[in-house]
Amino acid sequence: MNGARDVQGFGATPHAGGTVFRVWAPHARRVCVIGTFNGWESGRHVMRPEPNGCWTVDVPSARAGDRYKFQLTTAQGELKRIDPYAREVTGSVGDAIVHDPGFDWAGDEFQLPPRNELVVYELHVGTFSEEEENVPGQFATVASRLGHLKKLGVNAIQIMPIAQFAGQRSWGYNPAHIFSVETDYGGPLGFKRFVKRAHAQGLAVILDVVYNHLGPSDLDLWRFDGWSENGRGGIYFYNDDRAGTPWGDTRPDYGRSEVRQFLLDNARMWLGEYHVDGLRIDGTVYIRTAHGPGSEDLPDGWSLLQAINALVAESFPGRLTIAEDLQNNPWLTKEVGAGGAGFGAQWDANFVHPIRRAVITPQDEQRSIGAIGDAIRQRDGDDAFARVIYSESHDEVASGRSRVPSEINPADPTGWYAQKRSTLAAAMVFTAPGIPMIFQGQEFLEGGWFRDTVPLNWDQREEFHGILRLYRDLIALRLNRGGCTRGLCGPSTQMIHANDARKLMAFHRWDRGGPLDDVVVVANFHREPQDGYVIGFPAGGLWKLRFNSDWKGYSDVFAGHPSADVTAHSGERDGLPWHATLAIGPYSALIFSQ
């Protein structure tokens, strides 16, 4: 039981002869640990002061499973606090629990696929799979659906935050105790079991973490040892205007070494103790700037992001960090040594917003092929896979916005228009360069908007089994599982054709080029089919049609427009030496390869 010693000794570290407790409380006059092992009596185990405001005590009678708190004697009176490093709590306002970090990871040798071969599925534990009415889903209920995800073809799960939060229901972006796993989801043991089971199914686990603010409710860190200035939060937080965020005045003090260590230790814990394969860091613009987009830089925050990514690169090579910044700042994914923040990828606002606009806009005449082309060609510096691209995420389908089918036709979110244009958006996600991501239920036409109280409607998986197959087919092509679309894993993209008048575009994707590699994608953003349409091709000869989103097998309401293989003949078109004539259905995408 020595695993917790790896995290600088803070918190409760059980060992063969008891448990060592250590806490940082520089303004306390005296600190005791109280718990079930001493009858909650404050005088039994007085902690010894150490340099830098730390306190420690070794309690022989304390064992894994015991509940405890710290009792601080301060100028503001007696304060009882949950351990900031508690690996387990009874609840957001309960007690800390001495946690046994031991777990049988035998056989867990999972390696994250390279970024160009990742397909990410974002999910929310509480709503992904409920088995009891009005009871949030748990890691175990999510695990029961891993077969669905494996068959779908995704190879990475991105889980919305699971740190202990206030109340029973939450998106997770209000963490009260960042080292504790939400008890209603199954706690730390439940999460470890889930990660091991996901890995056994070939699925990576990427965890969403929140460092741009804490709480703000049920936050024992607030004025933890009694001290504060300017009416602010005390030792863990900025005590001036830098404390302010859209979620409360609870921004951690990134410039204070103990707070930086607290956050770095947290990142290390998820990657080391829980074997997660990556971290998605929420709202990094509120870490690296003083007041969000357009405000002055916050150097403390930028250096924290660099420190997290340096830690990951050094101690966990091969793991992925993703920034949710949405300001299209290329420095986020530059290497730390070059002055960048060091992230492996970032969510791309320059993709999702034009693509959603293109399919949600009611009138074809208002769709911009140029804007769609820019979204597809957009890249983060020289790296085609330093961006995460999507048409739905938890943010894009809430807070006044809805799922793409519901945005397309609120009155009929499962009708022809909603099905055709939402799947056209999906085709762009899986054929553009980047790391594709979908949000839970997107694959079976989940409608409405995301709420943490409304579970997925799994009945739609059967009702829209054809749409589910469409997503499976797109993912298989994206990952080259048939061996004939390697170009979709490649870095290169060339816009072949863009006709804004007829709302049709085509682009070429490739890795090294040639048969089984070159891919041509054709997309029709118009309500009418287009027949006898001639575009340029990068090579002559037969081009096999690998995917037609208008196939009737995908939906009973699709027409099954007679698209087919094409032969590219000599003759310049679109700046290419070969051309072919094709047919494409309304609001449809075609994928060709040789």
C-alpha cells in the first residue's frame, strides 16, 4: 500500500503499520486528524508542523476504509475540512475515506492508437445508460454497453468529468473534490474496473478534467485554513481579480507552487493510478487568460499548461492531451520547447461551426461551399491531426442549442431533412483531416438537447438501425478497416471542386497516394440530385464507390439514388489530368477509392 506516496505524500497514505496523513494549511495554528479510528476526538492525533505550512502525522490505528477529516485551529475558529487530496469521499459534503490504491492491473498493456487512427466517442456517465429510473448511470452500466461501442467501431471514449461534484446530477464541470471519483458513478474502484474493461475491448479512455475553476458549491477548499484577502477564497485561489471566472471566483492560484503541485498531482493521478490514456482539459482559454477570450494573458496559467504537458510527455509518453480552447490558437499544440503549450490536439471551432451552419441553414442558397471547404482544409500548423473535429459535442447540443437533427427540423427531427443533412455533416466529420469525434447517441439520431437528467433513448438504436450502420460504415472507412481507404488516415488534402451555385464539392485525401490510398470525397449540399456531373480525379482508371450516404439500407426514407463506380478518363478537369462523370443524391456524400 505505497502507491499514494508517489503523489508527494499529501493526503492519506496507508502502509503496513497504519496511515500517514499530510495536509497543507499554512495559516493554521494547530491541525488534528479526526476519524473513525479515534472516535472523532480532536486531541488524539495532533499533526506535526513541517516547513512550508505542511502538517503530518502517522496514525497506526488508521486503516483503508476509515473515514476522516482534518480539524484546523485558526484565527477564524475551529474548521473541519475534507482532505484536498482525498481519493475517496462519502459525498461532496461528507467525509474523506482512507483509500487503498491497490488494484489488479495485470494484463492491462493497452496502448493508445496514433492520433491519425483515433475515432473518439464522447459520453456522460450519468445519462449514457441508465438501468433504473431516476438513478444516474454508473461506470458499470456504461461498461454493459461497451459492446455497442466496439461494434460501432470507435476506439476511444472521452468521458465527461467524473471528479466528485455537488448533488446527484451534473455535467461534471463543478468539481468539489478533484482527487475523488464521483460516488454515484461507482467511486474509484468502479472507475478502475471500467478502464480495465474498456482496454480489454480495445477502447482507450480519455478523461475530461476541470482546472479553470473549482466548485463553486460544496467546496471545502474555499478559505481552507481560514485565511483570505479581498473577500476571496484563500490559499488555493487567487485573491484578487484573477479569481473571477464565468462560474464563480474560484480560479486556482496557478502561480503558487503548492497549488500548481496540487493540479499536477491530479493529472498524474488519473494517468498513473487510473491508467487513463489521455486528458481533455476543459476551457483552457480561462486558464491561459485573465478573463477569457480577448483578455490579457495570464502567464501563470500558460506555464501551468506547459507543466502538465511536460509531465505527460516525460512520465507518460504515448498518452494524449487535448485542449478545449476554441480560439484556434496554434501555440496550444506547439511543443513546450518551442514556447507552445504542448497539447497533442485541440477542439476545432473552425470546423464545427461552419459544418453545423451548412446543414442547419434552411435554404440551400444560404449554404456556403467556400466556408465548408475552409473547414475541411483547416489545420493546426503543419499537423493535420492536431485538431478534434465534430458536429456534436456536449456543448454544441445544449445551452440554447440542440442536436443537429433537431436544429435542422425541430418539428420533425427524425424526418427526411433531418436524417439527410445530419448524416451529411457526419460524413464530413469522418472524411476531413483531424481526429473525428461524435457525441453519445448521435449514431442513432438522438434528438432534443443534452441534459444531465435525461438518459439516452436506446430504443432509437433499433428504430434507426440503418443510421447506426451508416456511422459504422463511415468509421470503418475512416480507419481503413477494409484496406482500401488509407488516405483518410493520411495528412494530405486537396480541394478538387467547389461549385457554390450547385452546392457541390469534392476533395482528395491521401497518405502516400496510389491505389488503396487515394480517396475522393464528393458532397452534395443541395436538395436535388445531380446527374451527369463531371469532376477531376487524381488518377485514371476505375474508382470504386465505397460509400453512398443515400443508400436505402441506411434509411427507409432515403431514395437510394443510383450512384455507382466511375471510370476516370484522360482529359483535364479541375486542374487534374483525368475526369469522371458521376451521379449523386440530394444532401449526400460519396466516397471513392481505387
